[in-house]
Amino acid sequence: MIRKFIAGILTAAMVMGLTACGQSADASGQTSASAGGKTIRVAIWDNNQLKGLQQIADKWGQENGYKVEFDVLGWDSYWTMLEAGVSGGEMPDVFWMHSANALKFENSGVLLPLNDYIEKDDAIDMDNYFEGITDLYTKDGVYYAIPKDHDTIAVVYNKKIFDKYGVDYPDDNWTWEDFADAAMTISQKGADDGIYGTYCNVGNDQDTWYNIVYSYGGKVISDDKKSSGYDDPKTIEAMKFVANKIIPACPPQDAMASTGGDTMFFSGLIGMLCQGSWVVNNFYTADNASDYAWAMLPYADVNDDGKCEKEERCSIYNGLGWSIYAQTKNPDAAWSLISALGSKEGQTEQSELGITMSSYKGLSDSFINAYKGMDISAFVKIEDEETLVFKPYSKSAGIWEPDVEDILVSAWTNPGTMEEVLAKCAETMNTTIAEE
């Protein structure tokens, strides 16, 4: 019953349509709940979260006499919409903000400054949220978003594949070398079956190779966000490890370019992969969910002492924010909605429904408990015991991040060129940052 309940709250990743009691969905992904004549429009990009967020928003709407309509846009269309908003295009009242583009829109006239509302609202205390997320959406002392969620990374593996090829399951003592060795064993033993040990493409930065870079002591961007870290010796060391040990245990790059890791995993073609807490429900509701299990990310035994130092096991984390359009006709109602979503009560409900891990500190266990029968405690254990690193970003992250991915394709195709390719990544990234 619990599994069916969670499935009813969230839609699987591959399902793009939604029909639910009391709601309607059109081809654009817009839904609305039956309510009064006043409307607040909300834009998001993740259809997985739609139904759960609609449930929370409808409760607010019933209490305040508003109908809340959600528009689900594709990632590119979403940011095109916000760019249009800079020049006065049509905008929703409330929308998500993300690290890839947050700094670009702060002080742009699109985002409503929230300080006055925060000061008068007892439900919102910015000290209650993860610091990295709060800092992301704050510029020169002005708050431009209320933190919505946070995420961590863990390893998901297919027990049947591990059993078939006689490979031990991942555990907390695994190093990245252990991960790579197990992946290669599966790839070698599973060659005739078309099975690969793991999956790591150029776009799997936050969920895979960023974690390796930071566990090795490297960096993607300098602390002051003014220069690239791709020419840092420790970053180069980490990425050479990816080239020499991880990529050879993956499907060919052209295969990964056309088919995502989750799709291959669900098809029984991948032994394990690193994945974020925001997609747990896809694995929980999968047909073969009983075959899947989760483990903490491995660590990099940098000092070669055979034990994990806290800084040697890193998980990248990120967090969305709820923002308000500066020119909305309903600023007070829009604030009331995001206050409800960002309050302890709203954040608790978000976790309990299994939508995402909350940005409000201390609520992660309620997210873990939402998935009865599947142990996903690895997502919380790493934030309690190891090191969280906020996802690297700068004002132009939305430009240099995809540029770096494009450049890295050649290293994925020819791993021996990794150091040379990283030099190009650093050069391109530095040029972009200099133009911010």
C-alpha cells in the first residue's frame, strides 16, 4: 500500500502526462485544481514533482481562496521564458530558480526582493535552511528566493547483476578504486550479455564525476568563482582516474549520448550507477524495484591509509529556490504561497510525500521514511557523516557548464587525451567567466 501511495504522489520520470482527481492536464503540462476565481500561476520543469506540489499548493489555495496553476516546461523552454521576462514577456507569478542561472537573474529586475516579506513572516527564518542554498539566492544582502529543497548522491545497484557475476555488493568501505574494479569485472564477465558495470557520461557531472573530483581534493571552480579548476593538479588526477578506470567500464560514449543511464539501468544493462535523491521515486516504482539497493558514494583514499577521512568522501549537493516575478499583480498572495511551501510545515510535507529532500535542516529522515521497503538512508548518511560540497557555479554557469561537457566528449571517446582536453576546458571556462 505504501509503495502504491508514493507512486500516486509522484509520476515516474518517463511519464509526461498527468491526470488526477480534482485536476486537469493539458498538452503543455498545465494543471489546476478546482478553486475560486483568483489564480496564482507557478512554473516548474520537473513533471515528477507536479502532483505532490499541487497537493500542497491546493491546501494553501483552499485556505486563501486561490487556484494554483502549474506549468511544466522543458529545461530550455523554462530559461527562455525567464529571459523573455527580462524584456517584459509573459511570466508566471512564482517559479523555480537554479544554481545554473541564479546569479544571472539576481538584480535583473525579474526576481522580487523578499527581505521585507521575510522580516514580517514568523514562518520563515533563513538560518533554518542549508547555508549553500541560502547563499546562492542572496546577493548583496538581498534574498531573491526561498530555498525549496536539497539533494545528495548515492550509488544504486542491481543485486541480480552483482549476484550473476559473483561481485560483492557496494558498502561503506568501498573506495573509488573498488567501485571501478567491480564495474570492470561486471563489464568483462557480462560482455557476452551486453552488460556494463557502470554508466558515466559527460553530462553526469553532479551525480558522478564532480564527486570524484572533490573527493580527490580537486575543484571545478575557484572559491572566489573567478577562475576554472580544470587545470588544478588534483582535478587532473581525479579526471585521469575517470578516464583510465571509470570510462572503460561504461558503454561506448556514442551509446551513452543516445540513451540515458537510468534507461539502461532499468533495462538491466548496467550493474550500478551514481544517482541523485531527486529521482529516487523512479527506482522505487520501477517494475524490478526489489532488485535495486542503494549504498553511499565511495571515497578516494588520497593518503593511502586504508580508511576514509571525512574530506575524502564528498557528495555534491544542490538546491532549488522559490522565486516571485517582480512585476506580479499578486505579490502578497505569491509570497503567502512560497512561505507556505518553505515553512517547516510545508517542507515537512514535501519530505513526507517523497517529493524531494527539503532545504529545511533536520527533515531528511522524513524523506527517507517515505520510501518504505527500500533503504535509501545512504542519502542522509553522507550528509550526516561525510562532506557536502555545493554544486560549482558562477554567474555564467549556464554557459560554461554545457561548453565543458561538449569539450569533454573527445576525452570520453579517447580517454588518453584527458589532460589535454582539461586544458581546453579551463581555457574556455576562464574566457567565459572573464566576460561575466
